[in-house]
Amino acid sequence: MGKVLTTSEDPSEGLESGLAELLGREGVDTRQVGTIVHGTTLVTNALIERRGAKTALLITEGFRDALAIGTEHRYDMYDVFIEKPEPLVPRSLRYGVRERSLDDGSVMLGLDEEQARAVVAELRERGVRAVAVSFLHSFRNPAHERRVGEILREEAPEISVSLSSEVAPEIREYERTSTTIANVYTRPLVEGYLSSLEAGWGDSASTCHSTLCSRTAVRPV
């Protein structure tokens, strides 16, 4: 077991140096290592410090403000002057999409694909890097979310996408939406971090044996 300080500019550097120190201290050859369990506060810090990607929300038309309204729960219920944190997605980046599924999963209004494509084009123009898709009752019927996900991958493959029906397929719109936003808001950061780790292990002969690199997957825990 080992622990090192976070290297803010490139968190992967701290992990790589820590692993090298740990293996050296224990006298373990990298060829003996099959699995690495790694814990990090990278995502937590990004959420607290608001260092995630520029994120947009696609939500059922008419529910654009559901994220800001949230629930009646407050961490200090008797403070009438309480100020809640601003949502990770500002109102200007929340888009209502014409579609509607009912609570039993039946479709009340089909997805307006033309409008969805127009929204995606605007997202690209505005430099959005991540998109959360959260439609009403998608935990019952995810078809519209999945189709919008396909459109995003077709029209803007450079944008990270999270669907609420995959991230948190549960009842309660606010909880499902906010969880999906947090997921995609930090995804580009985590993907870059893991890519840097894999590249570092692959390029460094002093800390990574080729056999270890080829058979050890780096996964977030």
C-alpha cells in the first residue's frame, strides 16, 4: 500500500511515481503485478472546484428548469436565506427536446429528430464538450434517449455523452438528471487521466514491463 500527494497539473504523474516508489520499496518486479487498485479524489475535487467540461443538458421540452428547481430538501431546512450551489449546467445550456413518454413507457409524443439535430449543431458551435440526456420516464422506455445518443455520436463524435437511462435508470427526475450530469461533466477529465496513465505505463520501460502493460487494465474504481 502507498499514498502520494496529488500532482495537480497532471495527476497521473503522482500515481506513476508512487507506484515506482512502492514497487522499489517492496522489492517487487512489475512482471509479478497482475492488478492495481487505485483510489483517487480526482472526480470529487473536479465537482467541488467546478473544473469539469463545458456541459449541456438535453431534457424533455417544458422541463428545462427542473434541474434548478430540484427538490424541497435543504441541508439546513430552517435557514430561509439558504443559497444552494448553482447547477453544473447553466440555464443557457439546457435544451428542451420535443418528445414525451408516459410513466408506463408508452410514447405520447415521438422524438423530433430534426430539432434534435439542430440542437446538436448549436452545441458544437458553442464549444460544448459533454452532454447529459435525461428525458421523462426514460427508465421505463429509453428509446428516445438512445436515439439522441446515436444522433450525437453521428453529428458530434468529439462530444462525450451520458444517457440517464444508462447511468441511473431510476424513478425521480431530478436525482436521475443531476447524477447523469455529474457523470458526463467529469468524464472528459477522467478519460484524459486514464489515457495518460496507460500511455505512461506503456512508454516507461523503468516502471512498466511490456507483459504487464498488455494484460493489466486500468479502470476507475
